[in-house]
Amino acid sequence: MTRYKVGYLIGSLAAGSINRKLARALIRLAPEGLEFHEISFKDLPLYSYDYDSNYPPVAQAFKGAIAASDAILFVTPEYNRSIPGGLKNAIDWASRPYGTNAFTRKPSAVIGTSPGSIGTAVAQQSLRSVLSFCNSPQMNAPEAYIHFTPGLITDDGEVTVASTKEFLRNYMAEFHAFIGRVLTVLPRQAGA
């Protein structure tokens, strides 16, 4: 089984985020061929093109972590029918300045959980639009809008509902296969 380095971004900056619990569950349920590392964006300043000629070290490190990943997994809540502002800011940092977009040809997947019954569906559509512009090939199926109920996922990432656990395990297996397909057609460039 081919191994891939997957960077994951959690859209919420809250330590107790239910999307952080979902990320832990996804890592536990992923096939052995996926190696995970969180890419934090909590220390990034607000993006401005004034930084383009002299990126701050925190932004260089963030962008470098994305570039060093074979694929990116976004695990995000929905804020006001869109993605959290911090996540959008992070994407702006990674995709600028023009011609240095870290997401170009980088396989990605989007998932999220919410106490609401539509489980981040609108935020995911918003994020998919941004990632399309960033030229990131996206896993479009299976879609995963997780309705979070109390006790669904423990703090350490154990999924307590068998059908949800199996769905998430399959989602991660599909992501592994998707990464392989994308990188076969669009191989990593030297130095990327």
C-alpha cells in the first residue's frame, strides 16, 4: 500500500471543537497508508498583499507544511452558512502571492460536523468553490455532512455509532484511493 503524507486543517480554532473530535476519529479510522500531521493556522495574521514581498516566518512555515504534504484534508464547521474566517485567511496565505499557490495540483477532501441536521453542507460548498479556484483536485464523492449528536465521538476520537464509524472508515479509504489516482495523473513536481 502506497503511503501518503496528509496535512489536515481544522476550520475551528476552538480547543474543544467537535470538528477536532471528528479529525481524531478520521485519523483512527484511516488506512495504514495515510500519515497525518495537523497544519495549524491560529498564529497567522490577517493576509494582505503588503506581505507578498516579505512573508512573515509563520506564514512561510504554514505554506511550507502544505507544500510538504501529499494531500490536504479539511475538517471544518459552518459559520454563518460559510467557512470560518480564519480558515479562509489561511487559504489566502497559502495561495499567494500569485504564481506560488501551495494548493496547485494538491489532492484535497472536505468533511465537517455540526449539531445542525445539514452538517456543514453549505460551508463545504463554499470551501469547494475556493479550492476549485486554487486548482486543488477535490474528492467529490462520497460527500460527508456529519450531524453531530452528544456522545457520537469521544474526546479521543472513538466513534460510538457503528454505522457512522463504518461510513467514516470508508470515507478515509476512498480518500486514500483518490490521492493515489490524482498523484498518478498529476505527479508531484520535483522540489514540491
